[in-house]
Amino acid sequence: MLTFLRKIRKGFLDSGSTRKYLLYAIGEIALVVTGILIALQINNWNEGRKNLVREREILSALVENLSINRQTILEDIEMLKEFNISSQTILETLDNKKPYHDSLDYHFHLSRVSKKRLYLSELGYEQYKNAGYGMIHDETLRKEVLNLFESTYPQFYSTYNEINEPYDAFIDYYVPLFIYREPDLKPIDFEALYDDQYFIGWIRAYTEGRNTLMTVEADLAVETNRVLELINDELDKSNCSGHLLPTDGCPNS
């Protein structure tokens, strides 16, 4: 191609026609500029495609992150329910002065447990932060993800820690009343617990605290799932839009 252009240029020079040579020079410049613009367009297209692929990776990491969190929260709620079943069993036994049975030892243990600390994953969110917040192109979705991790989760932990704070006075009180044999607490004087309003009162308080936590966690699970569905919708949209490789389930255009 270059050899061909050189021959044309030489021909115009040899002909002595300044006008023809200027027209040729302008045409050659236009050709070069067009080539540069096409190259830039191709480069921009490639970069755009790389960004779309990277965005998909980030969204997929967030889906995995939030799926884990949703499951963690739901499992924690089930554990709280189990603890409260034990609390209700102990309260019903003591309130009605029912006779002792060694099956109660396990319920004595769970009834006085506040609960284990809940940890939510932020691995996908950390990956997103490291890539840059602008990696998610949809502004609404970007705000939803940021709000969940930067506002909703921290607010939950604040409430959670306040409700789930261990009560050292109660711990000091009940320890001498039982013999600890993992995973049970065997009462030293069972019948004395019938009228132990301090012990009974704290079991009721723990029960209500768990009820509050279950309500808070249920709301958190709903919000986590809502943002998870928004991300999945964005992934489906990017798949079916033609920007990325199409997948099964895309509607026919």
C-alpha cells in the first residue's frame, strides 16, 4: 500500500501539477487521519469490552458474596429459634413446677446463651472497591450496593452488638447453680430454680432479645436478597444485550 502511494505521489511531482499534488496530499492526510480514527475506535471498543467483562466479574463476585450473607443470616435465625425453644421449655418447666428430667440439661445450656457473633462476608465488596466504584456502570445499582455495605450492614452491626451484649452479672450468677458437662448444664438444686425470679427473669430477657434479633435479621435478609436480585437482573441484562456472550434464557429479539 505504501509503495503504491509513493508511486502516485512521484507521478504527481513529475507531472509538475501543483494542484493535483495538493489534492493528493490532502487525500493522503485524510486517509491517515481516517486510519488513526478507526484504530482509536477499535481500541476504545476493545477497552469497553474489557470493562464490561470486568464489570461482570465484579457483579458475579457480589452475587456470591450476598448469597453467602443471605444464607448466613437465615441459618442464624434458625439457630435463634432453637435457642428460644430451649428458653420456652425451661420457662414452662419452672413456671409450672414440672419435675426434673435430665433432658432439661441441654435446654438449660441453650436457654442462657445469648448467641454467637454473626459475621457477614465482604469479600466481593472488597474486590469491587479495589476495582473502583465506577466499575458498575448502572448508577442506581451502584448506589444500592454502596448503601447495603456502607450503611445497612454497619447499622445492623450496631443494633446487633447492643442487643447481643453479654450480661456479666447474669453469667456470674448462674455459674454456681450448675455443673457444666458439655453440651449440658446440670442444675445443682433444680427445685430451688422454681422460685428463682432473677434466673427466670434473665431467661425471659434473653428470649425477648433473640426475638428482636430475629426481626432485625429477617429484615436484613430481605434487603440483602433485594440487592442480590438487582445484581442478577443486571447480569441477565448484560448477557442478553449482546455486549457479552449470550446465554440460555435470553428472550428472542
